[in-house]
Amino acid sequence: MPRTGLSKEEIIEKVAELANEKRLSYLSVTTLTDYLGIKKPSLYNPMKTIEDMHNCA
């Protein structure tokens, strides 16, 4: 489960921010989890694949 206070909507917002800042091709699970300050398993609860993140951006 994502850390307390980190909703799927907030993750989607951060995906969009990161994609806008660095370009969509830069987006990866590692870059996103580093950006969010969470561990990879925390991301996969609400977002199942990297494609889910790309579809949100």
C-alpha cells in the first residue's frame, strides 16, 4: 500500500509532473519511485504496470 496520504490520484499527478519535466521517455518505475520517495512495491499497489503510468501522463 502506498505511504499514508499518497493516493492513486497523487501518483498520477506526479507521473504527469515528471513526464512534463523530463519527457515521457524518461519515465520509469525507478525514476518515479525516486521522485516520490517511495519503494517500488508501494507503487505497484495502485499502478500495476509502467503502461498504466504512461496512460495517465
